[in-house]
Amino acid sequence: MIPSLLDEGSIRTTPAESVLGDSELQQPSEGLAPASAIPPTSKHTINSLQAGRGLAALAVVVLHSSIAARFFGGSFLPYSVFQYGYLGVDFFFVLSGFIIYHSTAGKGRSVRDYAIARFRRVYLPYWPIGIGLALLYVAMPWASLGSRNWAWLPTLTLLPVDSVPALGVAWTLKHEILFYLLFGLFYFSRLLPLGLGIWAVGILLSEQQLIFKDVNLEFFMGIAACLLYRARKAPWWLVLLAPIPLIAWILIAPDVAHRAWVGGTFALLVAPLAQLERRGLSVSKPLLILGAASYSLYLVHEPLILITARLATGSWMVFSACVAVSLTAGLVYHFTVEAWAFRKRSNPEVFEGRQHRPTPVAGLMRLWNREVPGEAR
């Protein structure tokens, strides 16, 4: 069995989701930022965050591929570095806080719009993989490389319950759904600052339940980064402060249990990078493509690695094959299944007049030659 690939809380932690970019908001935000803090700017994709999301997803794939290389191929020296790829999850959680606030606050969206956007963005791409893997485990229990106490309720709903879904990496989506539910409840009841404050206190006082795990604080860090960005108060020199939380984590408690420290580093990077983009910071097209496909890559890579690793020999061959197959399948899944999930103009987080129905080839060429569509998770 490869516990690192399957069990929550192990070193294999994987990303949930975050950002494909979103529009600049022109209406006043509600609860946490005054109207004057939001400048009237043109709509555009936040490409720097898109690229960061792609790199975070790649880090997770590299981590899982290196674990498979060690398990199936023997000694794999780069694992000593690649093992920290699980921190890509923390980047995703920070970006989720940033984008959910940025795409909701002050935008005049209804509860229905918010719920539909969350549903379409998460569940439609997830279900074919999550349910398909569950059915495979029912038919062939040995395929999971051991006995896993997964359950149908979290597999189908991703609700933040104690049992785990069939797709091991989907534990992060349980945290995302929890955040969406509580953020929506607090925001639409006009109690966002109070609600988030009470939740934060609960997290600091207790970590016994999923709702109070300290990793949830990274969503708060993302919201704080978004407030700085929207108020244009994210100076470039915040990047110089970013290593401080990371160094503190390394010196005090460099383990998975205290990973929320690293979220502070990512929050200090996200806001100034997004603001620098307003001043002309450019991002390469390959990174934008990788970022656009990152959620699909996240969903498909674990099952494919478990299959691919059995077909290759030697640690480097296993590692290379797992990375290549995961990236290829992630792109294909993004331009087919994930594109289908957004085929209608009912997702209010896609820019007006800029939603597309890409085929795998046409979509890839458009991403290469033009700006990435502004879809937000």
C-alpha cells in the first residue's frame, strides 16, 4: 500500500482548487472593505495567480510521482526535495480565500448564483472521477492497494464528515466545501466579519474536528490578501517579507500538522504579485495553460499514477512516466469534461462575453495565442 497517496494527514496532501483568475470588481464590497477601496478598473484575468496555481498543481504531481517511484522503482534521491510538494495544497487554500471573496463580495450576486457557481465548478468535473473510482473499488477492492475505509456519503457529496471519499486526494475538497458553505452563510446574512471571527477563534481553540483544523486559517489569509489587492495596498516589498513565515515553520515545526504557517508566505506573495500585474507583469502562456488545467490535473493524477507506476521499471522511469501521463491526461480532461461543465453561460464567474466551448485542440491553441478565459473557482 502507498499510504502517502491515499490517507489524509500524511505527507501526500494534495490541492483542492483555487483560481483561474477573476474580474476586477467595480461595485462596493460588503462587510470587509469600503466601496472607495475598490478602484474602477477593466475586467481581466489575474494571470499571475493562474500561473501560481499551475505550479502548485505540478508540485503535487511531482510529489506523488516521486512517492510512486520509491515504492515501485526503489531508491529515488530527489524525493528528499520533492516531498515538500504537499505545500502546493496550502497555496490552493490561500487562493481559494482570495478568489471566493474577490468573485462574490460587492458583485451583487444572489445566493442562487453563488451556489450554482460553486456546484458547477467543483462537482461536475469531480463526479466522473470520484464516482468512477468508487465503482472500481466496489468491483475490484484490491485496486486501492489496501483496505481503505472510504464511504459513499463523502464520495458523492464532499461534505465535511469524518469518513473519507474514494478518491484519496478529494479530502481537500471537503475543506473547500466547508469554506464555501460558511462563507456563503456569513456573507449573504451580512455577518461576514462576525462569522469569520467566530470561526477563527474556534480554529485557534480546537483542532478536534475538520471544521476547526488550522489549515482552514489559510482561507482567511487569502481573504486578507484579496483585501490588500482590492485596496491597492499590496506593495512589492511584501514579497521580501514572504519568507518569514516559511522560515519560522522550518525552525519551529517543519511538519504537516503546522503547515498553516506556510500559508502566510503564500498570502504575502499573492497580493503583491496580483498588484504587480496591474503594472505590466507578464506570465508565460505555458504556465497559463497549466494553471487552467490544474483542477483537472488534480482530479485525474492519483488514479493514473497508481496505474502507470505498475507499468514502468526503475525509479526514474516510473517518475517520468507518472508526470508525463498525469500532465497529458489533465490537459485532455480539462478541454473535454471540464469544458463541458462550463458550456453554458450560467456560471457568473466567467467574464461576460468570454466563455468558450473549447475542443481539446482548439482550446489549447486559443490558450496559446490569446488570453486565458477568466474562469474563477
